[in-house]
Amino acid sequence: MNDNDDKPEAPEPAKSVGYGTPPEATRFKKGSSGNPKGRPRGSLNVRNLFTKISREKVVINENGQRKTVTKLEAALKQMVNKAASGDIRALRETLELARDPEARQNMPGLQNPVSEELDQEVIDGILQRLNPEQQGGPELQEATEEANDVDDQQG
């Protein structure tokens, strides 16, 4: 005979109810959602929708020839061309995209790390020449000039 057969069953101790542990009767049942009418599976969120649309192909004329590129490429070409022609707003946006690592990571075709480092050096040099007092003042200019003199002597 088991010792458990002789003893009456003791009730389970009451589980604590409070923040993070609601009463069992009001908890979500296994397999059911807390928001059954939420976003349906397979529907696109804004990020996925943007990616899908920006990868669509369009036909452009470049140097008199028709060329098929993605919408994102076409938009970036337009922005860079406007920046090159002197549009200050487009220049700011282009420089911001060149600096922003997350934007570069998410854009197809701009993931060559060697050219990114070289591009960043060129951008930093241009910004330094355009606005030397904001980029570190005379001390930085002197250090840059010394480095250029050393490079000239070596090369």
C-alpha cells in the first residue's frame, strides 16, 4: 500500500496573481492570439512595401540609349545629377546618404566596402576644404598639410 492512498489530497497552494501573472482563467489559451483581428499574415508592412516598390524596373534614356534600372537607382541618379548641377538641397541629401551607414547597407549596389572608404575620404576632404573652421580649425589644417608634405616627399 502507498502512503499517498491514506492521506487526503492537499489543495495546491494559491499561485500569486499580480503584474505579469494574471489569473489563469483570464490568460490567453494556447494557440490563440491576443489580437485575432490583427494584421493578416502575408500582408506587407511599410518597409517591405518600400523595398518591393523600389525594386521595380523602369526604362530610362541615358546618353541617347534606353536602359532598364530599378526605381531606386533612377531616383538616386536624379538626385546625384541635381546635386552635381548645384542644387543645394539635393547636395545635402546626397551627402547625408553617403554618410548614413544604415541607408548604405539597405541600398542595393552600394555595398562595396573599398569604394565606401575611399568615397568617405573624398567627402571628408571636400567638406574640410569647404568649411575648414568647422572641421577642426587651423590645427587640423596644419596636420593635414604636414601629412600632404610627407606624401609628396614619398611619392
